[in-house]
Amino acid sequence: MAIEDVFVTLPVLTTGRLTLRRITEADADALFEIFADDQVTEHYAWDTFTDPEQGRELAVRTVEQYHRREAMRWGLVLPGTDRIIGTCGYTRWARDNRFAVVGYDLARKHWRRGLMSEAVAAVLRFGFDHLALNRVEATVLVGNIASAALLTVAGFRLAGRLAQRAWHRNTFQDVHMFGLIRSAWLTG
Ligand SMILES: CC(C)(COP(=O)(O)OP(=O)(O)OC[C@H]1O[C@@H](n2cnc3c(N)ncnc32)[C@H](O)[C@@H]1OP(=O)(O)O)[C@@H](O)C(=O)NCCC(=O)NCCS
């Protein structure tokens, strides 16, 4: 099996409180609910969802990205349920240079309970152990305090500030790039 097949075979990951599993088209409603919230999308390039069809489109796109080997995004579910409450995964994997870009989002009612820290830790472990990553990156709009705090707690370092890197709500905004290299992750 080629290593790229991992996009399609995406294994289930477990943490203390979460199961991370493939997203399917049946997750459309749950995705809509997560992104139909101005506070979740506040720092995103795209607008808050207003139509359940957007949840379906996102689910379909996510599944297509598995098959095109473009992105691997897990859905987060709590024990005893199968409804996803957030997503986490690699939005890009540069195999030649052995780095990947991580992304995540969580339904607001679950914020600040350490859940995404658990999910990110599992996704990092999978990346370093099974994808042979040497570096993981994340880009965060300056001002996204929660995301920057999450990355810092996960061991990422601020790599720099990219001036006007993002077109966001009709203006160019600065972005912080964070990075975590394997050797730093290993020594914690
Ligand atoms: C970013 C996000 C996923 C964090 O998820 P979470 O489960 O609430 O994060 P955690 O509870 O694991 O918190 C991780 C750390 O960040 C801190 N943190 C989280 N939200 C914070 C906030 N709003 N302000 C300050 N610190 C915050 C926590 O205190 C914790 O640090 P600690 O261990 O020292 O206490 C969530 O806020 C979210 O979905 N935001 C909207 C989507 C988004 O912006 N995604 C990222 C785009 S780059």
C-alpha cells in the first residue's frame, strides 16, 4: 500500500475523551451546525453558514479531498455519540519536504475544555509517527487568541508574521505562522 493511500484509509484515532474518524456525507448537518456560528468563523476567509446546503457541500468536498489525496480531516466525536462536534487534520501534506499544515475547528459549546488540545495531540502523533513528518505548520490570523494559545500549549513556536497574507472580510490581514519540528515534539 502506498503511503498516500492513508488519505483514503484514514485510520480512527482515539484520545482520552474523543474519537477521530473519517467524515462522510452523513455529517452534513453536524458540519452546518458547527459553521453556522459567527464566533467559529470569525477568523475564517469564508462567511458563516446560513444554508444547510453549505454543510452538505463541505462534507462532499472533504470526502473528495480524501480521494484526491489532498487533505485529511478527521471528524471529532464524543463517546457514546456519532455526531461530529469539530474537525481536525492536515489541510496540506508536502511529502517531499516532509511537512504538513494543520487545521481545526470546534463547535462553540465545547470550547475551553481541552478537547481540541487532545485532538491536535493525536493528529500530531499520527503525523510524526506514521506520515514521517519532520515539521507541522499552522497559520493563524493575528488576533485569533484561542488558536494561538492552543498551538503554543501544543508546543508550536511562532515562526513569524506574514504581512497582509490573508484576504479577510474585505481587507488584507496579517497572519502568524507557527511551526513545530519533530525533534522539539519528541523532547516535549
Ligand atoms: C481554536 C479552538 C479550536 C480551540 O479549541 P478548544 O478545545 O477550546 O481549545 P483547548 O480547550 O484545548 O485550549 C487550548 C489552550 O488554549 C487556551 N485557550 C483556548 N481558547 C482560548 C481563548 N479564547 N482565550 C485564551 N486562551 C484560550 C486554553 O486555555 C488552553 O490553554 P491552557 O491549557 O494553558 O489552559 C476553538 O476556539 C475554535 O474552534 N475556534 C474557532 C475556529 C478557529 O479559529 N480555528 C482555527 C483557525 S486557525
